[in-house]
Amino acid sequence: MTGNFTFTIIKPSAFQAGYTGNILKDILDGGFSIVAMKLTRMTECEAKTFYEVHKARPFYGELVEFLTSGPIVVAIVCKENAVADFRTLIGKTNPAEAAEGTLRKKYGESLNHNAVHGSDSDENAEIEAAHFFSGFERYWE
């Protein structure tokens, strides 16, 4: 299923602001199907593991603190060319630089509170989906 799915997180600030329904509607309107979804909350250990790729970066501690600050919604979404199309749908990391109509432009507060996470490659989509959904491959059986 490589290329046909990606992983997303609706981050704590967007969840707390009540944007979850609108974000999910925009994802569906973008032609994606939601095949797995759950409301959860990351522990510090989970956040450190999930964002370990950024461990050496100066924003790592703040990122971990933010992602553990409240509930999140995690989901696996499907569409042909999923990763690239979802990256287009969410827009640039900084909402101030994101294109009009993108999720981050519409719902992001700042560079650090940018509403949603989206996998940046097919490989990372698999790794990230498996982090939250054990046996996620079964969704296509």
C-alpha cells in the first residue's frame, strides 16, 4: 500500500480550539478516506520516541512538551499519491507562509502550533502509523 496512505495528527491546540471536525471534513473533501482514527494523548516517552528524529534540534523539548499538553487525534488516511497530496493539503509548516485554504493556514496559530502533522515520506508514514496503530496493514486486507 506504499503511496496510498499517510499518517496525520490533529495537534493539541487545534483539538482544544474545536477544529477537529472542520479539519476532518477538509481531509475528506480533499479526496482522502479515513481508514483508522482515534483520540489519544501522548505520554512524554511516546512523544520523545515519535519525534526522536528531531532530538538534536533546538525546538525538540518544546515540541515534546506541546504534543503532550492535551488530547490529539491520530489517523491513517488513504488516497492515491497520499503523502504528497496530504502535504499540499496541510501547507507549509509555518501558517503565516502556508497557502490560502490549507489546513495550517486555516487552523494553525503559529510555527510551533500549526494544527496538524503529516508524514513527509512513504517510509515515515509506515513508521508513524505503526507507532499508534499496531497491525495497521490489516486495514487493507
